[in-house]
Amino acid sequence: MSNQELSGRLLDVLPTCESAVIGQPLSAEQASELAKVFKAVGDPIRLRLLSLIASHAGGEACVCDLTGAFDLTGPTISHHLKVLREAGLITGERRATWVYYRVRPEMLTRLSEVLAPTNLSEAGV
Amino acid sequence: MSNQELSGRLLDVLPTCESAVIGQPLSAEQASELAKVFKAVGDPIRLRLLSLIASHAGGEACVCDLTGAFDLTGPTISHHLKVLREAGLITGERRATWVYYRVRPEMLTRLSEVLAPTNLSEAGV
């Protein structure tokens, strides 16, 4: 399954309300899709890569911009970038020598909304 | 390290701004603490448990309220609840026969804020 397919699927199955985790129980299908993405960010290297890309000048970064922040080889960085792409959290576009990565803000927004406890009072907490 | 220690530590090290992942690169320490919590929710059973607890009447649930939703044994459910507790996402309080679980809204809020791409324009996306 391509990253476009996975992320499209996630955006389809997740509810659009602002606090899916809090307001109502997630279905097994929703939880399965969502867990794949949280698993992708459940790694400190990938979290740092995501934040480095998002905060880089112009909102995009290539591997050449990222390797200096880690004591890791290029192939290891590339592996983690692939996991983030497959989870639909970033896109990659090849231009000349390098692939340039950007975060997908719609995915971050959806993940953020799913966790936001805005309906806590309704849930009785 | 107890769940109170871990969650207290996470709340200490994470920035309080609304889009830590987007607005500035996470430090290695922040990413390490945060990744532990995302790893805990990077599992479909734990995500469903979290949403079931949060949306249960009164905002709390015991194992007896949760097992019916899964084709899993009680000990397996208890294991997943322990992971959520150790990540600081839920609390558990024993009353008579049962332990009653509640979500920790401050942790969900913090996780949600970290992912929210509210400062995307500042980051140039």
C-alpha cells in the first residue's frame, strides 16, 4: 500500500469531530489506521526528523539538511524518512540530486484533533 | 520509573507552545520522552482502550467495562492498560474489587498541542 493510499485511507476512516478519542469510542478500523501513524512517530529519531523538516526554512528539507543533526548514517536516516512517508506524515519530491521532504499538515491536524480532549466535560471527566 | 514520574517528566521537558513539532526542532530529550507516549498509543488495542475509557459514563471505566469490546483475555487487556498507565496516559484507582481507569486530559492536551500545525505559516509551509 502506498503512502498516499494509507494516508488517504486514514483521512477517510477517521471521524472529523475534534476529539475522536475522547468523545466516542474509536472503531477497530479507525484504531488500526490511526495506530500505524502513531507508531511511526513513536520513535525519537522520526519525531526529530519530523520537527526538523517542519521547522526548516521554506518548510522543506532534503537528507543533506538533516544528517548533520544525528550521529547516524545516511541510509539509516533514509529508512526513517521512508517510514514517515509510508505513514503519510511527509511527502518527498525529487529535484535534481535530492529528494525534498515536507510535512503533511492535514495529517498532523487530524492526529492533533483526534487526541484533543475538547469534549471532556461531555464525557463527564 | 513510575508512570507519575514519566508523565511528570514529559510535562516538564516539552515546550508549552502550541506546535512544538512544527515551530521549532524538538531536542533529543524532548523527542525521547514524547516518543515513549506515542509508542504507547501506536497500538490499535491501546488506542481503543483509551477511547473507551474516555468516552465511558462518568469518564472512568474498570476492566469489567472494557473486556466485552475485545476478543482478548483479561490479562492481555490488563497488560495494555499497564502500558497506558506507565506512559502517563491514564490513571488507575482501586475501589473495592476493581481498579477504575481515567484518562489524563493534560497529557492528551499536551500531545495534541505538540502535533498541531497552527504555526505552519511561520514555518513557511
